[in-house]
Amino acid sequence: MSDAAADMPQDANEVIEPIFGRVTTAMVTPFAADGSVDLDKARKLAVRLVDEQANDALIVNGTTGESPTTTDEEKAALVAAVVEAVGDRAQVVAGVGTFDTHHTIALAKQAKDAGAHGVLVVTPYYSKPPQRGVLKHFLDVADATDLPLLAYDIPHRAGVQIETKTLIAMGNHPNIVGVKDAKGDLAASSRVILESNLAYYSGDDAMTLPLLSVGGVGVVGTSTHFTGRRTKQMVEAFLAGRVEEALALHQALLPVYTGVFATQGVMLVKAGLAHQGFDVGGLRAPLPSATAEETAAFAAILDVADL
């Protein structure tokens, strides 16, 4: 038996019960007219996403939450506000990843104090550390609290991927429970799923069904601000063996899954929410608001999808 086979779960076909549910949205951060974080609107958005869009969990302070432009104090306040609003019926996961291990640890501890149920940690970006540095970063953050940790593998933003052997090694840590997978390499993801107990969430909305087909558990979405309820129907249909139903839902939702990324995702989420009568304010520089043309195109996609 190979070392890899020896390290595999006892039953490689065993369905992993995902700690953060099946459908999770990376929530935008609402801003008031003066540019400050609008905590009241954040609470209302969280309720909308959980009660109307059937999200099992919400991620706050992620990329879609404009985390590079919010302060540590604002991040803590957002976590506390969302936990207050929906923490009794949904998991609240705090994005805490930075390019600085010490700062990431501090944010993880802050998130725990604010009531978060878990943390999302992106690959340390810009510095482009070697894999031993990437591994130590995640292990050090996982050691810092007892919160379950979701690793975010997104090499086109971070500049470095989490390699397969690194992910498998990370899976040996009891607090590292899953991966938000935006790598787009189904073969690599399949191997990690096979050789670890990490729960794999699609970090690309359109890849949710393909990832489910190789053992993924769900999605951490952007378009799920609008498609959450129907995406959950798709996931549940696939898991119940109703593959044709799941495929039909995937195909119906595909224009929204891809359309939200016609430009930077948060720009179109905020434009789409305003179109649906739920204005969450503008964006912080350097992100501009969506243009009239971008907004009209995405609004038309939402209207056709009849969400």
C-alpha cells in the first residue's frame, strides 16, 4: 500500500457532512451615504440571504465584502452584527486572511471574540511564499483558535496556489475542515478530496455542479445573493441522485453564475441588489460602481432568470 493510500479515509466513498452546510454566500458589505459601514443594512442583508435565499452560512469580510478596504474595527463590528442577526440559524464565517501571518492570527482571534463560527483564510498573497511557508501559515492560524478553518485556494488573486500535497498535509490539522476552491483544476481537487477529509466548496459559482460530481459538498458563492435558494435545490437534487434535475437547474442559472463576474463581482452584486430594490450603497476605492451598461446587462440577466 502506498503512503498516500495509507493516509486516505477508511471509506473513500464516504459522504463528508459539511460543517458550513451546502450553500454559503460571500456577503457584500453595505456602506452608508458617507462611506461608513452600514451595520443595520448588513443585518437586514444577512436576514435576506438566510431566510429568503436559503443560505446555510454567510462569509463576512471576504473579497466580495471588500475586506482590503475595511478596518480591523469595522471587520469585528460586521461579524458581531451578522451573528446577532442570523447566528441562531446560520453559520457566520469571518474572512481573516492577509499576507501577514501575525495579522491573520490577530484577526482570527478577533473574529472568535466577535462570535464567528469559523474563519476563512486565503493563501497569503503578494509575497508568493514557497509551499513550506504556505503550509506553516495555515497551520499557525489554525493553531491560534479552536474555530474551524476554511482555506481559500485562489491562485489568480493570491499569486500562488496551494499545491495538492500542501492541501493534503493541511487536512491533518483538526481545525482545518475544508477548502473554498477557486483553482479550477478538478483533477487536483479530486485527489485532495480522495486523500483527505477536507470538505470542498466551489469558489466559482459555475463550477459547483462539476465539483459536486467529483466529491465536492457545496458552494461559497457570489451570485448566491440572488440564486441561493435555487442553487440549494440544484445541490440537493444532485446529492439525491436526480442528476437531470440538477443539470437543468445548473443550465438555467448559468447566465447568472457567469454574468455576475462580467466585471468585479461585488460591483455587480451591489448593482443587482439595487435593481431588486435592496440598495446596499456604493463601493470603496479603488472599486468603482458598475457602469450603466454593466448594470443594465446584469439586471436583464436577473430578470430573465426570474429569481
